[in-house]
Amino acid sequence: MRRQSAILVLLCSIFVFSIFCSPLKAQTETSISTIDQEKKKQEIDSIIRAYAAVNKFNGTALVRYQNKIIFEKSYGWQNAEKKIPNRNESVYQIASLTKSFTALMIIKLGEEGKLSVHDPISKFIPDYPRGNEITIEHLLTHTSGIYEALRNKEYFRLLHTGEIITKNKELSFFKNEPLDFEPGTQFSYTNSGYILLGIIIEKVTGLSYEDAVRKIILNPLKMTHTGFNYLTLKSSYKTVPYSYISKTKQEKTEIWNSTLTGPAGQIYSTADDLYNYYKGLRDYKIVSKETFKKATTPFLSGYGYGWFIDDLYGKKLINHGGNIEGSTSYFAMLPEENLSIILLNNITSKKLEKAGNTILAALLEQPYTLPQPKKEVTLNTDLLKKCAGNYKLADDSIIHILYENGQLFIQNNKDPKVRLLAEKENEFFLQDDDTEISFIFKKGEKDVVMIKKGLSSKTAEKL
């Protein structure tokens, strides 16, 4: 549910999301008003195929410019086991893109005079610690300093269950933790703040979060294939979530508990529904031009009210991504060009935002590079032997790094050993897998191995 930058932060903690991103920069302004649409269609297809070739795209892409379809196509499997391909109608979890809906609800209620972004949250949640100092705006802009719920091990465990969690239980995972910093002084992407915004929406409207969003946003914009509880969704277009998928390997993952992700990441949707969302924002059908301009004005670290705002080739790029286990989304709009890009995947992919920015570069006639498959390099035996040893994780389990006949292998406890392929010094990968292994050697400190797979990151110290 988050994006990779301070974004994506991300960005931070994860929904671990989550969601992380580096804006592309350039000095020149360009226009796509005279684009050869067929040529661009082929170029976008080539870009997405390049990401699919390295197992970083499995889903639907929709690109529209001035109300015309430039590109709409789906790739990979909706259900690999049953050989059902992804289709343009496929339904995906959008993860942290949900935050833009939550923020839109808040600013709509502000327009109606039912709250102010400068209200302290104690006005709505009287017993919240330091609630007189934390404002709604702090929650919207990730500047509250509130503890990230995903750092709580019990919260993370419950994400992988279907257990219904009460609001009080959910609040208990972060409510009484000390603030990471004084409100308004720093940016730190946190799902907890948006969980609180959902509670405020419910108190102000007298409706559940889901009913309020449906009434104020989904129904007016005719987003008929968008909803909230993905686990219970019955649809022939429902995508199966995968942590990793390739031509020869498919790793399914569990659907996250929507009673925990809630206003921070529970919405599911389709590419066409999200295009209706874009039109509703563009045409100011939900909030006024002035209100939307305020929401898309950066506060700290390029984040406004539920949106990242970047300067792309001299133009204002409004965007947000989402990343949870088994689902990734990217939604971008260039208002000056009336351009929207919607990318939805049913895999865990930290490259989706990069793919979106690459498509933008192509449309704006800017240079870009395409992803390449990882290649194994040869390291000398001294470097390999330096990595070998036993490493202990925080849960006391042991990771064995074995040196045998000029090669390195990794073995978790008594699992079968797997060969490590060197990408460069101290950095390795696995064949047909998205696991990345890096070794950190610092003088005077214990040697460390860091293992990243999808949204998970584990660190183990050498014994």
C-alpha cells in the first residue's frame, strides 16, 4: 500500500508500502498534441513487454489522452492455475491508491463545512493521545509523526487472516506508541494516519467508510466495479494475487485483511472505473477546482492531500501508487495535457511506478531506458568465501550461506540449498525468483546479510 520514495516512501514503512517512487526530471517542456497514436501504441506495448519479460508486469494498462484511448491492453494471468488471462475488465486490489479516495472524502466534507483540515483530531477522537496537537492536515500529509501500524508484528500477522478486527483493536496497534517526531515537522509515510481519517469520515457522515465513499464518490462517478472487501468479492474478473509469477513459476499469496487495511488500502477496482475516477477529478465533479488545487499542492516531501506531486519535464504530475502482497497499482495524471496513465497488476512489483514514468517519458518524447534481465557476473573466490557463514535472524532462525566448489548457496534452516548468483560485489539474486541478497561488511561491526523478497526485508547477523 505504498510507494517507493519517501514515497513510497512507501516510502517507508510499508503498506510497506508501501509505494515508492523517484520522479523523473528534465528541463524542457514538450507536448504530445501531435503524437502518432499507432506508433505510440506500439512503443507503450514494447515498454510493458520489457517489464513483463523480467516478471515485473502482470496486469492491465490504460492510457488516455484528451478523451481518446491511446492504449488499453492486458498481460499475463488473471489466474495462472486455471489459465485465465488478465482482461481489460479484470478487477485488482489498488492498495495505497485508496488513500486518494480517503483524502477526497475529507476535502469534500471540508467543502461542505462539516470539518476543517486544521481541526485537531481530538475533536473527533477525544481520547487520542496528543490529539489536540495533531490536525487532520497532518494526517492527510503524513506529517503527524504517528507510529506506523505495520511495524507492529501482531498487526502484520492479522493482515494474513480473515479475522474481523474492531476499530478499537486496530487503534491499539499504534495509538499508545510515542510519536516518531513532532507533528508538522517531518514527512513519514504512514498507514495509521489514514486509518484515523477513516474513523473521522464515519463520525462526520454517520455512515460506514465504505458506504460514505460509495455515496459521495463511487455512485456519482459510475464506478460500478469498485468495492472494498476483496476477500468476499464474487466476480469472474477477480484476479488472483501472486507474490511472483513467471512462465515457469507462480507463487500465490494471501489476500490482506480489509478490516485492517481499510481507508489506507482496502479498495479494489478496474482500469475503466479508475478512468472514470480520473474524469471526475479532472472535471471537478466531486470537489471544486480550488479545493482540488489545494489538495494537489505539496506540503512536505512532495506530498499533498492523498497525492504525490512531482515536477515532470516542467509539468505538474499528480500521482499515487499502491503496493501490497500480490497487488500493485499506479495512477498518474498530467492535468496540463489531459493525460492519465493507469497500471494495475496482480503481482507484487516495486517496478510499476518506474514503468509508468517510462511510459510518460515515451509520450513526452523524452529519453528512457528499459529493464534488462539480471546477468550473473563472476566474483573471485576470496569475495565468495567472505560471505560464507551462519547468520541469525531476529527470530533466532539460522540462514546458512555455503561456499562449495567456487559457488555460494543459501539454505534456510534445513530447507534445500539454493545457488546464489552474483549480480555485483556483495549483491546476489536467485534464478527465476525476485529475492535479492546483499552482504554488508563494516569494520568493527558484525557482518550482515539482508534478504529482500517482494515487500519483505529481513536482516541477519553473522555468528
